[in-house]
Amino acid sequence: MISKDLKRKFLRGMLRLRLIEERLSSIYHQADEIKTPMHLYTGQEAVAVGVCAALRPSDTVSPYHRSHGWYIAKGGDLNAMMAELMGKEAGCSGGWGGSMHLLDVASGVMGSSSILAATVPHAVGAALAFQMKGEDRVAVAPAGDAAIEEGVFHESLNWASLKKLPVIFVCENNLYSTTTPLSARQPSVDIYKRAEGYGMPGVRCNGNDVGDVYTKALEAVNRARRAQGPSLIEVMTYRWREHVGPNYDWDAGYRTEQEGQEWMKHCPINTLAAEFPAQEVQSYRDEFEKEIDESLAFARKAAFPRKEAIRV
Amino acid sequence: MKYSESIRDAQAVMMRQDKRVFVCGLGVPAPGEVFGSTRGLKEEFGDKRVFDTPASENGTLGVLLGASLQGMRPIMVNQRVDFFLLALDQLINHASKWKYMFGGRQEMSVLVRLIVGRGWGQGPQHSQSMHALFAHIPGLKVAAPVTPYDAKGMIISALQEGGPVVMIEHRRLYDENQDVPEGVYRVAFGQAHVAVEGKDVTLVASSHMVSEAKKAVRLLMAQGISAELIDLRSLRPLDVQTVYSSVKKTGHLVLVEGDWKPCSVSGEIIASLAEKDPKIFKSAPIRVMWLDMPAPTSAPLEEAFYPSVKDIGDACLKALGISVSMVEESPQEKVKFNGPF
């Protein structure tokens, strides 16, 4: 049973994330103040929020190009993210990274990479270091469904299982790699079932049900903490907006608006919000909009890196 | 101490004083112990710090980089450079860029030890050196130590300074002998070493070709020609200044490198000197390098593929405007090498 307080935490986490992403999409090209390819997380909030709720601050995540959700859900600093998106010196990566390369070491957000599955071994390596140093920490490796097709993903599962490392592989299966559907890329073997070949548990969750994600993530995290080794979690989810950029892309021809509407109908935030008084939800909304206003104001005011900062 | 022993010693002294350091790779604790270069490490430091890995080069490097972000100082060993090419995504897209991509807030550290093979029919996929490929990438340090002293000192520098370091170790150097100090000392990256002082012609060499060039220097000496031999030691950063000072003196430049000519480190040196001072050359620089093709396997073809000591000597004579083929390589100068490694 998930307590009301925990549900409230989920709701707040997802709503905040949604409002951040939706605000970014609304301002993205307006004044052209954000000059970085942005892969928005709208629709997938339950994944990062559900998984991160099962983690401690000292645990780590190693995100990939669709990085905002993991950064924010793990506790990354919002001002520093907004400043990074605007290429400012106060950005979490000093203006050197942009949307695809976010970092907040204090919150356990290890650097994210744009190369598919490339940070998956980094999480395995973090887990190796935890094990070597005898630290009670776990590492999470998020990856999209196309990352599963990369060799290094399988190398990482093999490594982690061999050494019984405290790492959790989270596949966010949003059904498309840019515009190429899963069916054009993989045989029809469920992703979570690949875990069996590496001698670790694999489970699937409903990415529109944050409680389901949290419960299964917690089980994997507990296993890892008990030194029982890694797990693979596949979360069925859906990216509402285009692969990269602020728009809907129903006219692009690779998916139908009807399919999108079906997923939106089961929006994880609306579903959970229905369990709370509308007034309460509205108060969270107001709170987050204000926070976003402030973070954008911070980022706009922040200085650009000086050209002299470029040195070999 | 042999080159292989100095590498072993460098890893051991660092592991004794720095708990962050560990060493792994396929065959590291196995019989043979990477040609002796990891001998006894498992016995001294245990299998948590000295261990075999899956054959996954890219995955393994990624794992080690991830561990380095948690404060570890890993050493990854590959018995041939060629296999490590599978790890270029982690090396080039990640290790080299991390510090830059995150505005200096975090840096990945790893010492990648790569061994180059040559001869005894090792063929095109067991004998590449890939100097130019690694040296091309900003954010990497690339070492190619030739002496046991430098091998130990550069490993210690790599582990103390941190950051991603690629160390190219030529298998033919593994039995070179030299007195090596005990304990910790450093040899800096980016500093070439004048191995032999001379005044008539500058010979710039790297890795195994330094020992071949040394033989050529002796043969030239017998002809009354004084060649200055520079051992680059570090391919990135590249010490152009030391080469410049030498060529300023001699006016003649011959470069000897175990790699292909196009886009090579040797080509980079010529270009850097030409940019700096186009009048420095009294004769056109000459590169003595591999034929522009993958290495062959059969012995006579190998002999045709790899430049000989005579080729190096002749290139120096040519640079000096002396008619060629005065240098003869004595049979005892020829390398004896029994395979399979």
C-alpha cells in the first residue's frame, strides 16, 4: 500500500517536472534564448519520479540525452539547469554541456551523454566503486528502448551480473527511436525478458502508474542493497512531444495522433491528481509556476561565459 | 630492470600508496600475466584490485570511467591495441570530453595500457600502433615510453595527475633493460627526450622505432656522421619545441615512426615546424614509416613492410645530400624475436 503522503510526493514530483518541460516547450523558440537541442520528458514523468522516489540522496543516476526528468527527479538544482539551457556560466555544466549534458554531483546526478547506452556502463562502474569501497549505495542506469540495441548495454548487464553489482537498469520504452518504431528495430521479444539471459530479474511496469514504477524499483533497489545484484526494469511509457524540440509531431507520419491521444488519456499525472482535491493540485501548480518563473529569471540574469574562458 | 618489470613496479608502488588504484583487463591475473607486466600483483593486492574482465572492451572502459567518477583510479590493460578499437566510443566520446562537457566540474580518469605487436606473422589486426588516432583527440594524454625508466615514471604521472591517459607499449621493448629507481618518481607528459646528442641531422623517433633509430645512429657514427636522436616519449601533448631546437641546429630532419604517413604524428611535427619557421629546413624532411597499407603476415612481406635500420640510415644520408646506401646493417643489429608474442 502506498501512503497518501507518498502519493502526494509522487504527484508533486511529476507535476513539477511536467510544468518545467511544458514551460520550456512554450518558450523554446520564442526569444531563441535556449540554443541547445532539447529532448523533452513530457509524458514520461512517472518513470524518473517513481524510480528516484525509491532512491536515497547518496544513490546515483547516470542519465542520457532525455536528461531533464532524471536530473530534476533526483534533486538536481533547477536554477542551474535553466542557466545551462541558456548557455550561462552559472549553468550546472558551466555552459559547456547544454540540455544533453546535465550534472549535479551533490544530488547524485552523474553526467549525461547523448550517445545511446553510453552512460549505462558508467552506472555499472559507480556500482563497482560502491562495492569496492564498501559503501551502501546503488546506481541507476536509465536507457531508452533503442539503447537496448547497443552492444555496450549488453556488455554492461553481463559485467554487472558477473560482479553482482548494486545497479538497476531502467529501460524507458517509449516505442520509438526518433521516428523509427520498435518493430523495425527489434524482434518481438519483450525487453524485460532479456534480463533472464544475464541471470538477473527483469520486470515490466506501467509507465502511467507511478506507484507501479515505484514499487518495482524499490524491490530492485532493496535487492541491490542486500548485495543480491542488478535488476532490469522495463517501463512502458510514451513521449508526447517530438523526439527533439518543443512541438507535437502527429503530422510527421511515423505515429498517429490517435495513438498519442490514447496515451494522454491515461496521463499519469491526471490519474493521480484525481485522488486529490482540485484546490490542492492547483496550489501545487501555482507554487511550481512561480518557482519556474524565478528560475528563468535567474537564468536570464546570469552571465554568459567569457570568451577568454576558452583555453587549451 | 626490464621494461615489463618497470611497468609492473610502477603499478605496484602506486597501488601500495593509493587505495584508489586498481588494475584489470583480460588476462591480467592469468598465466603469462600480460608478458610479465602484471606479475605477482594479484598475490600482493588481492583479486578485488587485480582482476580479469569480460572481453567487452567498450563496456569495460565505460565501467572503469564510471568508477573513476566515484574517485577510483583504474588501469585497463589490453594485450593488443587492435582490440581496444572497440572502446573508442568511451575513449573519444566520453573520457576525453568529460572534463570539457561539464565545465571542469568532473573529470574521468583512467590509464589505458595498450600493447603493440610486430612481426612473427601477427598480421594486420595484431600490430597496429594507432599513434595518430589517439594523438588526434583533444582531452587525451598519449604516452609512448621507450625506456624502463620512462615507462615507470609516466605510469606514475598518469595515476597521480588523473585524467584519461593512453599508454602505448611496444611489445618489442618489453625486454629492454635499464636501472630504474625504486619508489615513486615522475616523468612528465609533453617532454621529448634527447636520447643521443648530435649536430649533423635530427632523427625524431617514437616507441619501438627509437631503438631501431639508435642502431642507425651507431652506423652513421661509423661513417663520421653525428645524428641527434629525439625520443618523443609523449605523443600528446607533443613537444615540438625540443624538435625545433634540434632542427635549428642541424637543418635536417628525418622522422621514424611505426605508423602510416597520412595524418601522422610525424606529419604533424613537420607541419608545426613549417608553420613556426619555414626557413628552418636545409633539406626536405623525410619520413621513414610503414607502407600505406595494412601490415602483411608472411615473413618476406613483413620485411618489405617495416622500415629497416638501413632505411633509417639511408634517409639521414639522403637528407644530408650524400649518395645513398652507404649504411649497411650488421647481422647482429637485426632483431631476434620468437613468437607467438
